[in-house]
Amino acid sequence: MSEFRQNSVTKEWVIIAPERAKRPDQWKHERPARDPLPPYRDGCPFCPGHEEMTPPATYSVQTDDAWSLRVVPNKFAALAPTRTPTRHAEGPFLQADGFGIAEVVIESPRHDESLSTLPVETIEQVLRAFKLRHVAMAADPRISLVTIFRNHGPLAGTSLEHPHSQIIATPIVPPHVRDPWREAQEHYDTFGTCAYCELLRAEIKQEARVIGETDHFVAFCPWSSKTPFEVRVFPRRHHASYTWSHDSELYDLAYLLKDALERLRVGLGNPDYNLLIRSAASGDEDARHLHWYLVIVPKLSTTAGFEMGTGIYINPTAPEVAAEFLRKVNLSEA
């Protein structure tokens, strides 16, 4: 039987519709296999030896006289740091110049790697680069929001095969981001507690949707998952901003992130996905009602008219089923 479920933080509703469900392993079998990538591709701007094809790095990690990670300005960004954030109104219509900062994190010199196949230590290096560049961008008083994300595969919006993530800093916090925070603030004002911390405690207590834990983080398929096999990774320690993560916590996060991505890759046949870090806006790093987290959304279903019309997503795979399937994935097949 289908049922409505509500996100306890955002108050959004989803429909879990198991009568539409297919067996979890069918998600893997229905997609064609991808051809293996070469370790190096001539003409790829992110491969070693092609550094002149990108702007100079804003951050890099050198290993044995060669780079193992580079962060470069996005050459084809929709926003530019040379513009201004000034807003102009013409009657009821508001406009602002396309100011912003956009960078690309080239995660590995190898063309054929992915975040799920990199060593934990390399993923930790990527996470540290996220943190350092987030801090640097947020120091600009014109910046209000720093968004860190990764698009894996064409269905997720990527245009280059080489493993990379993106960071975009904007002068605007859109309603899509701000509205859930308002709900969390109202919860804190009413009850004096963090709604995200309560959600995490409930997920840990119920266990059914947890797929992995470390001393500092918990990975789970959330109770109100909008789409099949959505995974969230929450820090146990309450803090609003990813930038306030301790360096000692990043290895734990890298380990659990690799574990979750490997389970998705092996269990579902390397699905396309979007990865996103939800972190407080600039200036709100100490907000008591906020709690940063990471989310992975495999691109297994299509948003259709009902979802667009109501904002209520129909998820045919219950998160309990998804979590059980991912826990049982044999990573020796990786």
C-alpha cells in the first residue's frame, strides 16, 4: 500500500508507492553498460600535460613533482567574479548582474577514476580542498552562499568524463535553500532543539534505513526519500557549516562517502548521480538551528507532471528496502 511521508525538517511530503516498485537489482539490469574509460585522453583539459587549457590553479596538491589534485576557475562559468552583485528593480521585476565565483575541483590526474574508485586518502584530499575553497570564497563579503556539488554521468548533467566536482559561490540565497532553514528555525524557536539532530537520532534508533556509520558520521536512506536510493550523510556533531568540520573528521567522512558510493556503483551498476553538500549561508556558520549534511541522489527516476505540479515526489522504492539492499552489496565485486 502506498503512503504519504513527511520530512520532519522541511515539512515536504513524498509518496512511497511500493506497488510501482521493481526489485532493487532491476535498477542495475535496465541500464546499458558503459565502455571503460582510458587512464588518459588526449584533448581532455583536465588530464596532466594540458594545464594550459585551464586557467591557473587557485589551489593544488603536489605529489612527487606532479599534481594529484587541482582547483581551477571554471572557464565556461555562468557567473563571473568581475561583475557586480548590485540589484536593480524595474517595477516589480528585480535584476542583478551575473556576479559569482565558479571553480572546478579536478579530483585526480587519471581520466578513468571516479570518486567511488579513489583511495580514501585521496577522497579526504578532495574534501579538504572543498573546505579550503569554501572558506576562501565565503571570505568575500559579496558572497552569501557557497554550493559544492558533483555531477556524475550525463543524466546528472556532467559534460566531461574526467573526475571532477564544482564549487559555485553566489550573492543570493534562493528560496529553495532558505525555506527549509526557516522551518528549522521555527522548530528551534518552538522547542529549543535542532530538527536535524532529532531526525538523525531517530534514524539511528530505528536502524532500518542506516547503511553505514563511523565515529563521526552516519549514512542512511532518509525516511522521506524523494527518489529511489537517495543517501544522506550526517555529521554526529552538531554544527551548521561544512567549513567548521575538524580536519580529523574528514578521513571519517571520506571513508563513509566512498563506502556509500561503492555500494551504489556495485549494487546499481554505476548509476548517474548528483552529490551536494548542504551547508549554512555565509555569516550563519554558528546558527543553532542548522546542521550541514551531504546528499547523494542517483538519477534512477524521472520528475514528471505530478511532482512539478505539487512538489510531492512519488518514490517507488521504500528507503527501508533501498537501505537493506545497499547494506547487502558485496563490495568484493568492486
